[in-house]
Amino acid sequence: MLKRHSLDAVIIGAGVVGAACAYYAARAGLSVAVVDRGPVAGGTTGAGEGNLLVSDKEPGPELDLALLSAGLWRELAAVLPREIEYEAKGGLVVAPDQASLDALRTFAEGQRKAGVDPVEADPDDLRDLEPHLARGLAGGFLYPQDAQVQPAQAAARLLAASGAEVHLGEEVTGFVRSGDTVRGVRTARRELLAPAVVNAAGTWAGAVAELAGVHLPVLPRRGFVLVTEPLPRVVRHKVYAADYIADVASGSAALQSSAVVEGTPAGPVLIGATRERVGFDRALSTEALRRLAAQAAALFPVLADVRVLRTYHGFRPYLPDHLPAIGPDPRRPGLLHACGHEGAGIGLAPATALLITSTLTSTTPALPLTPFTPSRFP
């Protein structure tokens, strides 16, 4: 016999986006349940590096979302336990030659007009900022607003702080509907009834949307990360080469790699990032790992002889226009989406949740929802 229970909102997905939605909705006085087929942070969140970046985003809706989130993460870091490991370490984007530096300068100027605070760094500045960085670089830009959290811990702490009901290991098998209107969800164990259901299912958000009878072309984009042995703090910032920005914006399905190198409080250095669309193929790609190792050693020669203790990989939820789907789905009243953030979901989670909560409470959102409308795909 299915258990029936009525709430203000049901959130599908216990990753960082779903957890943030639960946190902000509960803070607004709503009763919330979170349901997930697996554990907390069992998907993309648990396979991420915890990047909170503004440095890689061009002016537009995603950068506006990132700037809003950056401020919200600072607020959350002040009220949540230390376990989220928030570090306002800043990002450093480096250019190997003058042409790349000129392109970075143009990119940074556009960002500055949108509210970002990039600081140009000449080769001497680079040596002061990162003593172990390779010599011969043309320069770069420091982004003080870039930061990092421990993603799985951040999701767990947000969810715990929300006080939401949590149903883990329960896959949503269907929607409760009244005509075209969503009224809740079904799992094998229960029905959770609510006037609003939020699809925050990450790479599976497209399949969840299909259960509700709507199309949302969320695709998985695989990425690998290398984890080194513990080291002294040889990398002070989040450091990456300028071509990473182009990789993020690319729609190519082929393997792309550009090293993003950062130290952690515990000592290991994290090295990402690759991107490729191979469905949900979890096979290890030695080519991807080889590229990452070589690119990291080119940026930081001190890493050339360092042992890699392990690798991990996951799937980013990718939408074709590189913008997430946030807000109500006009094709299916009662259904909202908070998904498709690709590799930026951890950074964009608080702002996404704030926009979702505005919809749930019928209040004015902090940013226009139009660019993120879930029905924009034919």
C-alpha cells in the first residue's frame, strides 16, 4: 500500500542543486520533501571539484547567475558548519602567448562591465601569485571572486539545515497528475503530494521530464579528475589556461581537455578537466588522463614527478545552449525545473534555488527567468 503525504513542494534530486532548493524553500516557510534514487550527492555533485567560478563565464544570464550565487555562497559559508570547506582562494587564468593574453583582456573587460573584478597580472605578478607556475607565460588575470567548496559536504549540510523530509534510494516512477497539472510524485514506496514538483535530477533530469510528458534535452557530458598524493601548498589558487574558457563554451562531443589545477586544504592537488559526450559510458579513458597529466605538468613543472593516487569521473548535465533550465514549465503546470547546469551546478546552486523559491512563493525573482525557461527547446 502506497503511503500518501501532502507538502508544499517535492524536490527530485539530492545533489547540491536539489539540496539548495530545499534549504531556501524551507527558509521561506515551505514544507518540503526531497526524493532521490541514490544517496545524497550520489551523481554529478559527488564527482565535482567544488568550483564556484565567475572567471569562465562571458557576460550574460549565466554570469549574472554566477555573481548572485557568489554572494550567496559567502553568506552560506558564514552560517553553515566548516565541513563545507569554503575557500575564497581566487582563480588565476593564464595566457601562454600575447595573442591569448589580448583575448583574455577583451574577455575580462566585458566581464568587468557586468560586475566582475578581474585584475591583470604580468609575468612578475604570476611568479608572486604562484611561485611554482611555469615560466615564459605572457600574463593572465586574477579573479578574487572565484572560490571553492567541498561539494558533497555542501550538499549534505544544506539538506540537513533545510529540515526537509528526505527519501533516499527511492526512484521516482511517475507523476501524480490532475489532467495536465502535476500534483506530486510516485515511488515504489509512497506518493508525495504537492502543488509543486521541482526537477533537480541532474543528468537524469531529461528522463524525469519525459516521465511528466515534456521534452528537456539534458545530455551527460563525461569528465575526469586526477587526485595527487598530499603535498605542501604548491598551488595557491584555482589555476587554468585560457583555452579552458573555450572548452566550457564548446558544444563539441569530442574529447576536450584543459588543465584546471588547484590545491586542497587536505593536501592533494586536484587536476581537471575533460569534457566529452559519450552517453553514460563509465569506462576509464587513458587518453583523457594522459592529457590532463601532461597539461598540469606543463602549467606546474613541480607536479611532473608527483604520484597520482586516484582518479574519478562523473557526468555533467549538459543543455545545448549552455544555460540551465530554471523555473516553471508552462507545458506542465505544477512542474518546475532546476537542472542542466553542466559543470557549474555547484557554483550556481544557491542562485538557482533562490529563483525556484521565488516561483514557489509567488515573489519577484532576483533575476529574470526568461533566459532559463524550460520550454525554450522545441
